[in-house]
Amino acid sequence: MVGGACGLYDPVMKRSLSLLALLVFGQVLGLAPAATAQQEAPAQPTQPATQPAAQPETATPGPFQPEAEPEQPKRNPKNTVDFAPRWGLWRGEIELPGSKELSFNFVINFARDENSEPIWTVTLRNGSESLPAEMEVNYPQIIMSFPGTDARIEANSDRTDTSLSGEYIYTRSSDTGESVEYRLPFTAQCSDSRRFAWIDPAWKPGEPISNKWVVNFDQRTGPAVAELRTLPDGMNVWGTVMTPTGDDGQLAGTFENGRLRLSRFTGGSGLLYDGTLEADGTLIGTYRSLAHHAEGFTASPDGEAALPDLFQLTKWKDKVGLADLTFRNFEGSEVNLADLAPDGSPRLVYVMGTWCHNCADATNFLSALHEKYHDKGLAIVGLAFETPKAFEEQADNVRTYVLRKSVPFPILVAGQRNKDDATQTLGALDKVRAFPTIAFVDAQGKVVAVHQGFVGPAAPERHAELRHQFTERIESMFAGK
């Protein structure tokens, strides 16, 4: 009998399960007493199986929050029997065009409800980041689904319950606005804690990869900065890539034999960096966003690499005031931005989208600012630019987002996410270059600063600097400076 991150396995156990299954079948025919087929209690995983972070309870709805909707029927996440892929740590691979593997880690969690029925959930892992997902088991088929997206994994478990094979399925709007479905091969292996398959199992770690890089992409304009951290094992690397529009979130991967591979998988999105260190010290490779985008990149080590001042890149038009801006809330009522706070109150106008992971980080931070400064008079309003064309679908996205994240400030429905269309619809910025973009409006109604993009916790130092800059500017507006 062998122990592993996914429990105990012995071929005898599988035979025992088969005999138990026969007993159950015989009981149905009236030939044998009932027997319950259950997996042998698995050993604890080599890494702690982090439970999904509990969602915050929805606060009592304020004037800009929706009433809690009646609970809707949910797809049953329970297994029909106790058989399922083994719980514990797994490594999954999604095959991208060009035979490149987007590799990621996840944990299968097992629990029982109040009726002792089995419930299976999944936790996605990207370095220190843990993201909850759901898993429905109709043995041997499993379906993983991910909050806030219609993407899913449909796969079958093998006879040992230690590997999965199937498809990752997601949709994306084309340039013409049509929905395109992608189906990519998916496999997963239990008890595999590696981020990527080894290139050479005999390789020994050497000099760690540089911490800071200047990155140039073939298609994306503007400078980018990569911040990387080699873990104590000398092979695993965590970090992110920042641009003037935001960051890639928590990337995790390996630096092995001169090859750097970094990935992030959230269920609804997936990124892969795959580059090779050249003799001159540059890193050359390809960046992929699932199956719909790929481009080359070149990176050079630079300990002084930094983004430009993100307060200097986007400008507010002088002749546009808050009273000139009117949008609908998710109930369809028109709201003028000047009416959202009494005269003499500093305000933040937050251009965002519910689909945007940098906006998710920004929403968390702005919610904390609201709690800190709302009683002093600070007002925050979000303007959501969404993927769907129809207002009803846009409004539904915003309503769901506000409820799921317990957003304490109003978010209005502004239009579609295309940046050119958003620039024209908003009419207040010289150009919408990034989601999010945040305008600081003083007590006299004058826009005193505009911040483009948002760098989140995946870049701790830059994120801490950003938090300090925001707090300092808000304090200055209260002081009348």
C-alpha cells in the first residue's frame, strides 16, 4: 500500500471496491444485504489542502446595493457515490496551440454535508494565491466550474482515480462581438506538486534568475517590468509582470536549465510565459493567453526597472464636470455623478469592469478606503464597462459583482468594455487606456489627479507604494491642498 498527497492506493483496494459494488448491486436485486462503497481514508497531503476562502457575508443593502436575490436552484455538487478523483494536490495541464502546456496546481477537497452526503470542491493555486472552484462528480465524469465565468473543465477519472483527462472549455467574444467557444485538451495527475514537468530530473539548481527585468512585447506597447522571486529550492519562481495598465496577477513556475516557465490559471483565464536565457543574458520567449492570443517577448535584467508615473499618463478633460456625467444603475434608473455626494465632499470616480482581475484588486482596496473615509465624507462611484452588448446583461453582471464582493459603494452601468467605445461614451478622459482608471475629485469638484491601471498584491513593494500614494492624495483632498 502506497501513501501520497492524494491518499492511499492499493490494487487490492480497487478489487475490494469492485466486490462492494457487486454486493450493492446484489442488494438491489434482493440477493445480499446492503453495503456502502466508500474510499479508504486517504493520508494527509504533503502540502496542506487550503480550503477556499470564505466569501464575505453580504452587508445590509445600502441605497446603492441590490437587495439580496432569492436563492436560485444550484447544480448539485454532490457525488452520486463516494467514488471520485482522490482528494489532495494535483497538477493539471491545458494544451495550448503550438503544443505548449499551461500547467497549474489545484487541490481537491472532500467534506460531508449535514446528511453525510459527500461534497467535492476544488482550490486553484497560483503561488501563494488560492482561488475557490466547484466540482460536480458523476463518476467517472467530473465537471469543474469557476465563479464569475462560464468556463469549465469536463473530464473523466481513470480506474485508479489518480489521473484525469478531458477538455477545458471557455468562450470569448471575437472582434465582431460574436461568442467563440474554445475546447482545449486537459489532463491532470494526482500527487504531483511540481508546477511544470521537469526538463531534466538530474538537473541541479545553480544561479537564481535575476529579480527585476525590463520586458518588451512584440505587440503590446509601453514598457513592462517583471518582478521575480526564486524560492529556497532554487528552482521554483513566483512573481508577476507589470505594465502601465496593471499586472498579470500571481505567476508561479520554474527556472530550470536556462528555461523560465511561468503560469497563472484562474478558471476563467490562463497565462503562460515560456522563455529561454540566451548567452548574452537576455530572455527570449512567447507569452500566451489561453488559445486566443500569443506574442513574443524579450526581457533584459535591470535592477532599476520601474514603471512610469501612472498619475501622468491619462488626463481628464478640463471642460467636463461631474454634473455632465449621467449613467444608469443596474435597476435602469439614471444617476448623475454630481448627485452621489453632497457639495464639499472629495470623490473617486472608478472606471472599471467586472471581468477585470486588476479591477478586482482595485475594488478590494477601494472598499477598504470607503470603510476608512466614508464617515469623513469620501464618496466613491464605479463606472462599469462590460462585455455584453445588451444593457440588461451588463446590469446583471454588475448586480452579481456587487453582491458577490459586498461592494459598499455604488457601481453604475456605463457601457461596453472596448476602450475606444468607452472613451467616447465616458467623454471625460483624453483616452481610456486601462481598466481600471481612477480619478481623484476634490471638495470643489475639480479633478486633481488621474491614476491609470492598478498593481495588486502580486507585486508587494509596488502595491504598497500605490496604497501609500492613494492614501496620501485622499488626505490632501480632505486638507484642502
